[in-house]
Amino acid sequence: MENRVTVSENRKNISDIQEPLYQSVNKKRDVIIGINSTFSSETICTSEPILKPNKKPKKRMSRSTNDTTELTRFDSSDSGGVSIGDPTAGSSDSLRHMKREHSSEYQLRHDYAVMKTSQSTASVGTPSKEIEMSLENDIDNYAPSCSSEYYITRKDFGKPEPQLANVLKEFYWKEVVYAKDMKLMNESFFNRVKDHVVDCRFLKELFGSLKELPPIHQPFLDALKDSMHEPDDSKAALVAPVLLATVHNLTPLYQSLVQNFPIYISALDQLYRSKLTFRTIMSKFESSKECYTQVNWLLLKILNRLINWQPVLARVIEVQLAECGNDTETTAFGVAMDKIIEFAKKTKATRQSLEEYIHVLQVERDTGLVGILTHPNRKVLRVGFVLRSARRSPCCRIMVLCSDRILFGHRGPNLDGNFFTVHAEFKLKGMMIDEGDTYKVMDGEKDVITLHNADISIVFAAPDRASWIEDITEAIKNAARAKIDLPSLVMEKKEENDIDMTKVLLPDESPVSKMSPLQICWYRKCSFGRKDVNKMITNTMCGYLKRKLRNSAGWQDLWVVMCCHTLYFYRNHNEREPLAHLSLMDYGVGLPSVVDNIDNHENCFKLFYGSHTYFFRTDSYYFFERWVDSIFQAAISRDSLDVVTALALRI
């Protein structure tokens, strides 16, 4: 590429820029530091609101009447203000006093508060064994916390440590995961399907484009790795010029890849549907241990690599501005950020359409409606578990809400039980929705919804009724305005579906350990909407976590990768195959309570669902906040965060 920029040239370009693009400093949030150190207080008091204490009046610096030291007027080079000082004072003492005064706003208050609240950890059913985490046969089965006591203390940690090292460490860890994903696709997957790729021009272009990316990413990955061993004041200078050159060289490649990606995914899906040998090879690869998620989602994750740089880079700029970093380095980060934002705006519509399209492909494979749901004028709005009324008693069903009709399905006859069969469909046009059990046929079930049509009424209960009502109401309005009446789905399935999903794998080779979002919704009794689909790729996190062992007070170090609403656990970041995985859908995240009996509880959080509870620790408060926030978004549950944790993170 002729316009490719090297790092040496980039350093010269950065020095020519006079003023930084980002000059507005955002004030940091008032975070309750040490809130996860919940049990250090010795007393319990009644529940009271946490009030912000009155600020203590600043002490005036008074001078003794006998002090005849001359005071001199100084001009401040930073803010343009005027200061009065003693010219005879030692430089070291004066500088120390100035730093102490400047950092006063970051000092933590010494007061503590104790809050008493209730934690809602209502069980919504026992999950299937094959989707629960088992790390070397060490499964936690602790009961959810029933205690209502939470101790919140604010410890005097002094001035917070610099955050740039933590942000760059997160950046480096994410790049390590992306490099492994790229290697997985370019080597492991390509070596298995290269005989079929030769005959398909579009797949040739896809793998050719993917192989161009690692050499350009590698210098930035090396710079991040080297910055781990540099002092804090040298990290930004090492990373900034390499980052700017990398973003400049990668943006046109990724923009071209996004434009052609719909063709590539369609070609891959067409080859999957038309050739049994390719379908078998791809299914076996997806069921292997090294492939932790479906191929389509891996490709989409690679496509969004630059997009996922945006939040991390924003934190880097925030730290640079808060710590008054070098203007040249801050400007380099800002220019790189501008390029990524511009790229994100141009490709937003295409990327969101790809995410929804890949989700629909997965729903088609789960329901056997392959090639039917992917109609250009039809969208899948929400899928999940419902309890539908029947003559004898309510029956467990899966429900697929499309933009024009509703589908109901049941567990299929497959031996592995991973697929569903659609047996009923209803048009949304002309339908009315009623909150509650209009005909009293659900035997006292809660969260009941009744749909009225000209010929039939549908009564069902859904654990997350509010989400269903919102999406169904919007779909009914859009269906009433639609001018095109799409054909029936179930009839098309009987006539045009040319794939027998039972022939993809033999029963003893079926991948029972990996499940799609719809299959997890069946066991967790929850639902999955379009907004959750858009977060599957953009909400990612990785790093080392300490997991509490069940039968001892020890903690196990694990490399954890969060992607597609699932945690994947490895021994270390060099391992190719995960030890186990845990889907976060409908899980709760919170702080340990008194009954959990956690000794080392600093920077500790817990995940809970029913009787399953897992405890994790991070090395610093920064990563504690990052992990809890990411897991909270991935859980897609209204009750996934308890009150105390929400107060701690200001969520």
C-alpha cells in the first residue's frame, strides 16, 4: 500500500501538531473505593442512606507575626494563574507541598457507611448440567446468599495509583486474544477447508484479506508488550506513535473488509447448505475444543477489532488528560481515536446488519428452518423460553418473535436434544396484546401475556414479560403498517427445507457442551433480543482472574476470556483449548455477603444463578470495575446486579 505510514515517519508528523485535539478534561467519577472490602467493619448499624458528608473547610495558611520572610509573586505556566510563594524555601519542600495540595481532591475520605439491603437472587430454574462450569471436577454448589447485611467501608488508600499501566495492560491482553483468533481462522480452520475454498472465489478473497492483517497488527502488539516493562512516564511515548501508524494503515483494509463481508458470509452459508462434506468439516471444527464459539461469530469478532479499541483508547485519553500527560502523545491518541470513530460511523449500519444476520442463521439451524428466516423483509426480534397454555397443563415452548409473525416450537426428536421443531405460527397483523391472564387458564402463573387475534387467543407466561411486551407491541405496530404480506414459514419448511440436520453429525459426535443462545434460553428460562445480539461482539473482556476453590480457602489463577455472553477459562493465555466455559445469560453479579465467608474479599465479586455461586478476584480495583461492568451487560437480566454493587460502580 503506497500510503502506508511507518512509525519513524509518524513520530515526525506528531511533533508538527501544535495543539491537542482533546482539551476538555472530564472530571472523574466519585467512586467508592474499597467498597468490595465489605467485611472489615466490626460493628453493624441499622440501614441509613449514604449521605455525602459536608466538606471540611480548608485551613488557611497563616503566618506568624514574627515571620518576616518575603513573599514573591509567581506566574503559573499551567493555568495562567498567580501564586504567592517564598523564594527562600527549598525546592524539594516546595514541590512536595504543591503536589500534596494538588492531590487533595483525589484523597479518600475516612468515614465509613454501613448499608443494609436485600438481595434478590430468586431462582428461575435449575440449569442443565452440560452448560454449568466444571473446572477439573470442581463445581461450586453454594446456596445463594440470604443475608441482608452488607458492610461498606471506605479505607484510606492515599492517592490512587496511576491507571495508565492498567489500561495498557487491558489493551495488550485484548490484542493477545485477537491474535489467537486470527491464528485460529488463518491456520486451523483454513487448513481444514482449503480444498473447498479453492473452488469459491469469494472465500479465497476472504482468507486472503485475513492474512494481510496480522503483519500490520504485530508492531502494535510488540509495543504494548514492551510497555509492560517500561516506567509509567515512558509507556505513552512508546505506544502512541505505533498506535497512530497502525490505525492509519489498518483503516482502509478493514473498511474494504466490512463492505465485502456480507458477500463472504453469504458464500460461506451457501457452501454450508449445499455441500454435505463441507458442512460436516465445519461442524466438527466448531465442536472441537480449540474453537470456543461458532465460526461466524469468530469472523465477526475479527471484523470488529478496531471498533473494540474505541472504549479502551478513550480510557487512555482520559488518563492522559487527568494526569496532564505529554501533549504530543495525547494528540497522537486523539488522532487515532478520531480515525476509529469515523470508521465506526461509516460501517455501523453494515456491522449491525451482519450481527443480526448471523444470529438469524444460528436460529435457523436450531429450529430446522434453514434458508427460510433469512428473508430480506423479515427480522428476528426476540427468541426465548415461554410457558404456553394447553388443554391439560401449561407446556414449555420456545418462542421466536419475527417482524411479521410469531413462531412456537418444542424440543425436537434429536438424540442430543440441541434442536427444536417449529409447530405453530401466528400473524402479527391485526393482533392485540393484553397484559395478564384474560381467561384464567394459567393456574396462577405470573408474568402472563394474552394475544388476541380474529380466530384464536394465545396465552403464555414469560419470566421477562416486560421485554416481550415491549418487542411484541412494537412488532404489531410495524406489521399493521407493512404493505407486504410475507409467505408462511411452516409451509415453506415442509416444501423447501432440503437439509436434514440429523445427518450433520452422528449422535455420538454431537457437540453437547456448546450451546447457542436459543438453547441456553431453553434451560435458563430467559429470552434474547436484538439489543443483546448487538452486544455479543462489542462487549468483550479478558485477563487473569483468581477463582475460589470449593473445598479450600485457596484461589486458582485462570486466564478468562469473555465473548458472546460467555466466560471461557484457560490455564494461561498461551493455552489453545479452554478448560471450561460458563454462559452468563440470566446470571447475577454482586459482592460477597457475610454468609459467603470469604477471607480475602478485596476486589472480589461473585456470580450466582439459583444454587450455583462462583467467586472471583482481580489484582486491582480497575479490573474489578471493568469485569463487573462487562459481566453486568452480558448477563442481559434485569436482576443481574444487586443494589450494593450498583452503588459501588454508580450503575
